[in-house]
Amino acid sequence: MSFLSTGVKTAINELSSQLDSPFFVYDLDTLNSHLAQLVAQTEVKLWYAVKANPLSKIIQCLDNAGFNFDVASKGELEQVLAQGVSSDRVLNTGPAKSPKQIKHFIERGVRTFVAESINQVRWLNEQAKLQNCQLQVLLRVQLRWPEGEKNPLGGDSLTPFGLGCTEWQALNITDYDALSFDGLHIFQWGNMLSTQKLSELWSQMIAPLSQLARDLNINLKILDLGGGLGIPYTQNDITLNWDDLITALAKIKKQAGVEELWMELGRYAVGECGHYAAPVVERKQNYGQQQVILSGGINHLLRPAVTSQDFPAALLRDSHTPTQAMSLYGPLCTALDSLGEHALPSDLNEHDWLVFSQCGAYGFSESMPYFLCHELAGEYVLEQNKLSCLRAAEDASYYLR
């Protein structure tokens, strides 16, 4: 399995001959083909988790494919609406929904919300009454796993996402007449690559969630499973099969007895369409380690420092020399700026470019671009073999005041 197609490699070669700073390229043809497969089913209502990549062209592709949109901030909402998406296709998630934010979302036409606390339920009801409207609400539930079983999203510690079943018991839904409590939301894992493990997790959730719905006198019409579907970051990683996932989800939907099953896809929807290219500044040997210093690092790709999982890297030019282990570092004055150890051709030198793939999700918008005042990475799209610049690289003067 190659992460870099001929068309993308040609496009990056073209840009690297013109530019001297890092950039992203998003392959929209690959993205559109992938999205067409995802929507060719009727079991699951699909939402795009905008946090994965809020780029305008990415949102437009998801919109054209028929996805709805999961947004968690005012900025994400405005970016989605700016692409012509109707507010009735927006779901507001996120742990920090203040009364002010809720008011703004309602004013902008959003009517579907995930409540993460009893406070949020109260604020949603108050704002809905002030604006004379009815809201659809799902309660987010955080389950504890058996002792010794690691929560794949939050590790072994609690997270601020939602409430436990015991905490939700204090909610009396009859106190909130401006809200329609139509379902529950549960999402506690990330980048899962096993359909069997996902099925086991989903199956374990049905009993406690169904019981909670009965306890709260909620007619459980909707079950929102969030996201968590993974993509491969190494050549040896398993690749999820969408048809197998849909079969598993159909069983979950039947077991739960719900009218609608929702999923909020981010990484799985867009992750494989993105690539990041950075020029090599220097190669040196240090205490026996081959070190490669790049002009871009976690200021553009933070994920390796956060998850200890690297984006796959390749030399842009062709080389037939044997590979050797090289440790890649960015330009920041911190040991955190590491992009991992990779097997790269032994003739790599300071005139080369490296390309990181699987960067369509949690790439630039998750990064820390302002630290040390390096350039912002440019962003380009490849569509029908034509390159377009959405934002050229910007010097620090673009944002420094």
C-alpha cells in the first residue's frame, strides 16, 4: 500500500520546484471518491466532525456528498455556513457550550444540540424560550469500563465529555418544555482499526444506555455513536472495511431498537486525502543517530507530539539507495518538535523534500503555528489534476502585532 499516488507526487514536485517553505496538498478527487462510498448506504446518518479539517474546499466536498456537519465552536459554525450549508444540517457538540454560544447558535438557525451537562440542558431550555423555538437534544453519556479495561479516548482517567449514567439521573426532562430529548450520544475512543473491537464496544453500550433512557423516560429514537474510526498510519496497519462496518452498525441499530443511528466522522472521512511537504534543512549524525532537521515540524503537524504516532514520511524524489533509520525534527526550540523515526534512503540530503501522508485530518488546524514565528504553511488543493492555492505561505508579520 502506497500513501502517495502518482498524481499527488507530480503536484508536490511541481510546487516544491517553485516554493521554499512547507505546504499542504489535499487530493479532492480521492476524497470525493471515498465520500461517495460512505454515503452509499441507508443504515447510518453521517455527520462530518469539522474539527478534523475546517478548510472550505473540504467542507464543500462533504456538503456535495450529502454529509451533515458536527461543529463545536462559533468559528466552525461560521465556516460551515459560509460554504452555503443550511443550519438545519448542523449539530452542535463540544464540552464548552456557554449560554452566549448557545444563543449565537440558535440565532444562526441551529436546532440540534448535544448536551454534556445538566447546566447545558438548562441553558439550552432558557435560550430556546427566549427565542421562542423548540430544540432537539441528545444527552452525552460517559461510561466507565470494567476495571483494567482502558478507555481508548480518555485513558484511565475521567474526561469532561458528558456525564455518567448516575449523574444524569438527577435530570427531570419534564422541567424543560422547550427541549425534545430524542436520543443519547456516546463517544469514548479514537482511531480504532478493528471492526470486531468496535462492535464489542458498541454492543456493551446498548444495555446501560437503554436503561438510562428508561430511567429518564426518554423515547430513545436516536443513538449517536460519535466517531473513532481509524485510518492506517503505517504500511502494516489494518484498514477498516466500510461494508463490514455498515453490517456491524446495522446489527447495533437493530439491537438498540432506535429509528436513527448517527456517526460523526472526521479522520475516517478526510484523513487520507491530505499530504504535507517540507524541505530538508540539514542532515547530521549525533551520538550515532542520523538526524534530519526540517523547515517545518509540529508547528504544522502537532499530532506526533500529542499521540506518539507519526505521519508516514517518504522522500519526494526517487532514490534506489538502501534505507536507514533517520530521526526527523522540526525547527522549533523544543525537544517536542519530533516527527518520529523513519526508514529513508541513505542519500537523503539538504536539497531534498520529505512528504508526510494521511494528513487530511488533524494536520494544520491542530498544529501550533505561532511558536517561534515561523511561516504559516500554504494550503493547496488538487482537483481534476489541477492545482489551486487556497492560502499561500504567510510570514509571521501576517499575524504579529
